[in-house]
Amino acid sequence: MSDNEMNNPTYDWSRFIKRVNIKTTAEKIYQLCTTRDGLEKWFLRKSIFTDKDGKLISPDHPVQPGDQYEWYWHGWDDKMVEKGTILEANGKDRFKFSFGKAGDVTFTIKTEQNEIIMELLQENIPTDEKSKVYYHIGCTKGWVFFLTNLKSLLEGGIDLRNKNVALRDVITA
């Protein structure tokens, strides 16, 4: 996002879209986004999913709408936890979840110019000054890294995440 965009009074701080092309299949991306095992390969240190009845969901089973999550990141201790709800999961190319105070996030997998595109939409972001910094700018920066990591993992097998909780203020966490 450029300074001109951010200073434009009509700029929409309540949402953003980030996209990445990945040489893989839609099925592989979907599996990596909707299972505990998958998310822990590129995004999270630990994820816990429970169904509507509070029963733990197996690590390789795709989540469903109404399931709940707890997420933990590498580079952060267990005090940094995100809790939310799966809002949509269609089994093939669309996955949506609540993302705490930062709004809702939707992953959409599509094909353009014979390439697989992973598109992320974060919306319903509060637009007060603090939220603009923490949720719009902060989440934009985080998602750019994690989508890059997803691409790196799928195309080259390299996980770029910082896994050292004692190492702070690096762009890989």
C-alpha cells in the first residue's frame, strides 16, 4: 500500500485483498488451509479445532462451518492466542473464519491465466486509528509473509518461519 493510497480520504480501511500465484493444485492449498496438520505446516505453531459439540477434530480432518479454533504462532509464547469460528468451508476452494477484533478472513482459490491463485480477503476491520495500524497495516504485513511462506513451502519445500520464541522483532514471525 502506497502513501498516496493511505492518505486518500476514500481509502477503505475496513478491508484488503492479497493474492499469490502458487504452482500446485487447489486441492493441496485447501487441505493446507482447512486442517490442523495443514495450517501447522505454513502458518501456525499449534492449532486446536473443536466441533459444535466441543469435540476435538482430528489433525487431518477438514474443518466445517461452526467449528471453533485456537491458534498459536511460532516466535510467540502461548499468551499470543487467537480464538474464533469457522464461518464457511465448501470443501474445495473457499474457507472463511472470524479473526478476533481484526474482522473476518476469506481464502478463495481460483485459476487465472492457467495458474492457481490463492486470494485472501480480510474485511470488517474496525476503522478507528488504532485498528488501522494494528489490524489493517499489521495484518497486511503478516499475511504477505504467510502467503509467501505457503508459496515457498509448496513450490520448494522451505518453511521460512522463525521458530525461536526468544528471537523477537523479525519479519518471519
